[in-house]
Amino acid sequence: MLNKPGSSKETRHFAVGIAGSGLTYKAGDSLGVYPTNRTSEVDELLKLLGASGEEPVMLPKATAPISLRQALTAKLSLAGPTSKILNTLLSKTTDEDEKAKLTGLLSPDAKEVLTTYLEEREFVDVLSEFPNTKLTPQELVDHLRKLMPRLYSIASSPKLHPEEIHLTVAVVRYRMNNRERVGVCSTFLADRVQVGTTPTPVFVSNSHFGPPEDKTKDAIMVGPGTGIAPFRAFLQDRVADRAPGRNWIFFGDQKHATDFLYEEEWQQYLKAGQLHRLDLAWSRDQMLKVYVQDRMRENGAELWTWIKNGAHFYVCGDAKRMAKDVDLALHDIISQHGGMDLAAAAEYVKTMKKEKRYQRDVY
């Protein structure tokens, strides 16, 4: 566990042994993990269907049937119902109350209501809300999407850990619609994989993302929360290479006391002169929230000096807000401290991207 007691987060460090697997990786790559669904959720779906789990079902493009339990456990996503399942239930129901509810949800005037309804539910919720309308195992399976592997940025360098791949994983657990929800893969790693015994199906996804090929170049790395993962790999890589380029990390999370991921490692790198700057942003330690982009702006003049002199700029983490805010801050810093108008700053950033000096690993 990377968070300390009192944190509202559950961030874990995992080491996946790859000795003898034939897998190789480099700093900046991602690891794909094939998860399984929770047994409790599979059991509940089987109960709602009135099925044993041994029923044979066919999956798309399959050449032979597999058992319903196997399909629900390892092959199909149990989340993300669409209006299609409601239409199927409506076509089968003989219960007047359920018919009225389904008709209401599917009426052209109820588009927003339907969207919210589906967003707040998984298939188990939908079936439990229409208990008198039974689907066959194959009918349910036909509505489920494929269970996809999840990609995690690798948090180690093969130069330091040739037989292991490290991951920094935020374990997702929350309540919605009066039901406990979980992230399928994060809880697969945290709860369902037995450490030291479970062979986990994984693959390495090669990435465009990586530390500067020219080891004399400086690297500025912005990675709040689990976005710090690849930069732990970058630093291990550059230290192993004795890269003369400087390293500057921007890290942020909720609270300094409980959420400073890999704190001891960063302090050791600072002490050894291998990490040249570490700027921290804690959103919950004071009245006004402070984020990594705020720290960037505070250090805009020096940031511009590094960039002007050829530094590479990296961002990893949340694509929806953080990466956009960081991108905006970068444009503003280049405009302000580089003496350019916004159009010229945008061109400068475009050139950085073309030269692979501005790279993002966002999700």
C-alpha cells in the first residue's frame, strides 16, 4: 500500500514477475492485464437468470460453446448496459408493472432519464429491477461486451528490474445506486490475485512514450497521483544510464502526510543529486486547492529556461481535466516567459510535439 493510514485513497504497488515469460519491456511501456469479474457478481447474475452456470453459451466468433459461468467470469464485461437490454426485456415481459416501467424508460421523451438510468447501473441491477421477466443465458450473453484488458503505465525500468514489472494502481471502490461498485481490474489485482501463486495473463504494450534518447537532454515530468508511475521508470532508467540531463518532477495528490507516493525514493534521488527538482502540489492541505499546473505557473520562468534549452516535457495521468489544465499552463508559460503571443506559443508547442519533446500518456 502506497498511501498511509488516514488517506481516502487506496493506491497499491504491484510487482509482476516476468522471469522465463519471454516478455521484455522498456521505460514508458504499459502492461496489459486480463482481469476476471468478481465471483459474487457472477453468482448473483446466475441466480437472477435461474441458471446453474453450466449452461453452454456461444460467444461472437467462437467455434465452440463454453459454460455460462466461464463466460461471465473471464470473457464478458458485466457493466455498461444499453437500451438494447431494456428493449429485449420489454419484448419478453408479461408483467404489467415491469412493462409500464420499461415503456416509460424507452419513450422518446425520456432520453435524459434513460441515459442517467443506464449510467448508474450494471447488468445485475437491470435484471434485479425486472425480476419477473426472465432472459435465457444466451440472451443475456448476447447483450454483453467483451471483457477487455486494462493497460497500466509501467513503474519500473528493466535496467533495474529486468525480471519484474512494477505497477502503481489506484484501487477503485465506490457506491452507486445503493450498491458497492469496483474497478474490475484494480480489484482483480488487489483482491483476486493471490500474491506469489496466481499466474496472471498479461502482455507488454510498446509505447511511443519514453525518456529522451539524447541522454544529455533535461526531462520535465508532470505526473500527479498514479500518473507518477512512468516517471519512476524514467528516473530509474536515466540513473542506470548515468544520463547527464537533469530531471524535474511535478507531483501532486490530496495530502502530503498520507498521499506522497514513493516519497522515500524521491528523497533519496534528491539527496544523490539525481533528481534536480521536485515540486509538490497538495489539493487538500489548505483551503485553496493547489494542483500541479499551479506549481508550473509559479515556476514559469525557470520552466521556460529549461524548455528553451531543449528540455523534454512529459505528462501522465487524467486526460479529462489534468492534462488539459497542464497543456494550457504550458502554452501560457511559453507565451508569457518566451515573449510570444498565444498563436506563436501554440506553434512552439506544435514543434515540440513534432520533435517528440512534448509527450503525453493520458487516460
